Amino acid sequence: MTFDDPQDEEIIEGEVTADADEEESIEVPVSGEDQAGALLSLEELIKNHIEAIDKLKIELKTQREMYEDSFNTNPTYHEHIEKVKDVTKAKNSVRQEISKQPSVAMLAQKVKDLRFDMNEQSKTLSDLLQDYTEQTGATSIETRDGKVLEIVRTSRLVRRSS
């Protein structure tokens, strides 16, 4: 197919739909070959974005190092950093002594246990919300006190160890 010759064009019928809350979209029947091409195109876009992010990370690291070097080469700043280190050592020493008291150690363990329990509850909630969304198709849920909460799904890439 060339763009110069209208005789060679294939006409595909589509339907424009719009909901009150959504932008217009065109629904076009797609053949298996078109789907494969679209999938390859999407995969290529993802790979391009991954490479762009990697390049930005390298540039960010370089710029951050240059920024930090600006401070580290300043003698006044370096002198104040040393003073802060001394004060921090003293603070941590006092903090360790206080932490050794039995009542404070019990509170620290209680905080640790509560954080663990909250983390486990959050993981379970995430799994339940995924099941709820898959079963109902809903993207929000109403709490007992009448608040409507939106269910948000996130995706991210994690590098595999080779």
C-alpha cells in the first residue's frame, strides 16, 4: 500500500465511543497480523523508554556527583560537616543508653511488631483487591464509613539477576 494511490487503501470500519468520564476512543477490529505488529510496536516503545531511563540515570548520577563535589571542596562546609559528625556521635551515644532501658526496649519491640503486622496486612489487602477487581471489574470500593476509595494498580520493572 502506498499513500499516493487511494485505490490500494483498505477501509476498516470503526466506531467512536465516549463515556462521560472517558476520552474519545476508536474501536477498530484488528486482525491477528495487526495485533502482532501492535504488540511488537508496544514492546519496542517499552524498550526505548527503558533505554531512555537508563541514560537519564547515568546523566543524573554524573550531575549529582558534580553537585556534591561543589560542597565537598568548600573548606567552610567541610568544617561544619565535621562538627555535625561530632554532635551526631554524642546524640547516638545517648540514644543507645536510653534504648538499653527495659521499658524503652519493650516499646521498640512493640513498634517493630506493629510495623511487621501492618506490612503483612497491606500485602494481604493488595491480594484481596486484585481478586476483587478481577471478579467484579470494579475500580473502587466503598468503606464502611461511606468513603469511596479508588483501587490503583501499579506496574514496575525489576532487573533479574543473571
